[in-house]
Amino acid sequence: MLQTRHEILSEFKASAVVPHPQYPGFETFDNLSSWMPQGVTVELPKVKIGIGRIDYLRNMAMPAGSPDTMLRFQQNCYRLWYQVDGTGILQNATRNTFGTAKPGLLGVMDIGERHTYLHQKGPLECFLMEFSLLPSHQAKCYWNSEVEGKVVLDGNDRLYFENLVFDCLRVITNRREILGLASMSRIMEILVVLFKKGILVIEESQFPKNKQKSLVAKAENYMKLNYGTLHHQNALARECGVDINYLNLIFFRETGKTLYRFLLDIRMEHAKYLLEKGIVAVAEIASSVGYPNANSFTRAFKRHVSMTPTEYQRRQSRAPAHATAL
């Protein structure tokens, strides 16, 4: 029988809610940071699912309309975002799109894209989960998963999803695991909702007949995951098993970008995020996104953004909202 959020929360232990270890002013549920610290991978006939970090952000004392409540986040995998309570503005800074985040909002943040959340009113509560999707060893091709936006759950859909979320949190918090199966069964059901609602789409059926699309998808994924260490395109050619000139040709035909431009865009998005955090030196950013030194990174960044990294960082620091890294 489905329960409301308040009914489920009443079954948590009194000590379940603790100060968040990373974000001052926020609370979370106990034991989340120690749950599966190395992540867990489940391989199915066509897809290999990797579950990373599970998190819950809760701030019950946010003043209505506070401008001081911006969250910035980016990840090298997918991030599920589910708005449990509170209202704010959720922006995809990479695509320059935004919309209202309200209770029931369910969406997935794409790999490498920058997002911000600016809280507006009410207590903030949200559930987050990082995960990856890759072809299994049995897959006949290298498909690509795509994010198709977000949806606001209501009625029984919302009640069902929140039961999955809080039941999973309850299992982890109250240490009711059975060989890891108790939480994973609920996580798998959470992912099923994403596919049923069309938030995640895997186009596998066409790829066995289209080797070029499969190669492009494989190249895209490899660059997204290895942008910081990919120093020569020969490594990409070896990964895809084709000549680099041929790969560059079909990649441009499918995406409208060269391999170099696609990789550059990825690196610049990660650089912007680190600069916006304002706590990392330019030389460290250069190294983390794949440049040999700060000078070469600065030249590339200025060509791409029309300002130096320092100028970009200074401009972000003058923004009215206080940025908290997520």
C-alpha cells in the first residue's frame, strides 16, 4: 500500500537526519555517504548500469525568496534530480535553458553539462542520484542514451515514485540491507520510471544496421569520460578501431562538429564550472581538463569564451547570488 512522504518519514529512526557533511546549512540522511562508497554495477543483457552517489539535500529554514541559495553542479555521469519540496529555478547553463522546479519535478542532468538551482520559496528537499549507462558485453553495437527533458509527477505517479525514493533511503539509513539487494531493487525501479516517462531514451535498434552512428556514439562517450587525459587523437582512433580521418569525417557528418571541436566544448564546460566554483587555481583547472600548462589553457579559453579565465572568474564572483558547489 502506498504511503505519503510524512507517513514514511515517521518510520525513520530519530537519528536518521544529520548535518550534511559537505554543504553547511543542509541536512541529509545518515549512512548515505558510506553506502556503496565504490559504487555498484549491474550488467543486464543490453545495458550495464553503474550506480554511484546517492544524496539527499534538505534545508527546512530557507527564507522565502532568499537570493542566497544557489547550487551549482556538474558530473561525469548522469544525475537524477527529484524535487521533493520547495520551489526554485533550475537552469541548464550549458544550453542556456531554464524552468521552474517545483514538488514532483523529475529530470536527469546530462553528462558534463553545467546546471544551477536558485531557490525561491519554501523548505528545500531534493533527492539526487548519480548513475551511468553503457552497453553490456552482449550488446551488438555501441548505442547512445539520450536525455529527453523532464516531467512533473502528480497524483499516484508522484506517490509511487516517492515511495520508491524514501523506501530506498529508509533501507540504507536503517541498515536493512540484504547483500545490497534491498536498495538496488528499489534503485532499479526508480530507473524504470525514467524510461517509462521517456526521460531517458536508448536508441539501440537502429545501430546494428548503422555502424557509423555506433562509432560516433562511442567516440562521444569516450571523449566525455576522458577529456582530461586525451592528449592525442590516436588514442580515440584505437578505442573506436578505425582510421582517425575516417572517424573525423563521419563524426562531422553526424554532429556538425569535428572531433577537436567536440572535445574542446567538453573541456571548456568543465573549466567554466571549476572557475565558477572560485576555489581552484587556473593552473589546476588547466591540468584537470587536459592542458599541459596554464598558458595554453588560457589561450584556448580566451579564443572560446572571448575573455581570460581570470576575467571569467571575476565576472562570476560579482554575481549577486552566492554559489555553493554541488
